[in-house]
Amino acid sequence: MKTTVEIPEELLQLAKADAERRGVTLTDLVTEALSHELRPAKIAQSARRVKFPLIHSRTPGQLNLTNRQIEELLD
């Protein structure tokens, strides 16, 4: 389906350059960007979910960790 959309000139030039760099058409780039932005919230939430390590504490609400323990958790 054809449609007309007003896009700021600078953004259009960036999009054209990116499409060329990727070896795709501007239409494909815009379609992919819209699909990514408008995908169902359930899929978007699961894709953004981050798992944090479980840290047990002798005093709930406080972490008593040494710098070494913190570094080990981050590795």
C-alpha cells in the first residue's frame, strides 16, 4: 500500500544512508522499523527482560558484600 508521510529531511537522509549501508530499500528499512516498534507488548516485554542474580542477605533489605563479591557477581 502506498502512503505519504512527512519526515524531516535530516532523518530521511540518515534513513537512506542506513538502508544503503544495509543493502536494503528504504521501504524495507521503514517497514522493519515500524514492525519492530509496533510489535505486541508481550513480545517486547519478554525481549527486554533482564535476569538479575539472586543474592541472599543475613539482614533483609541490606547487602553486605565486599568489592570482590560484587565483581564476581558482575562477571
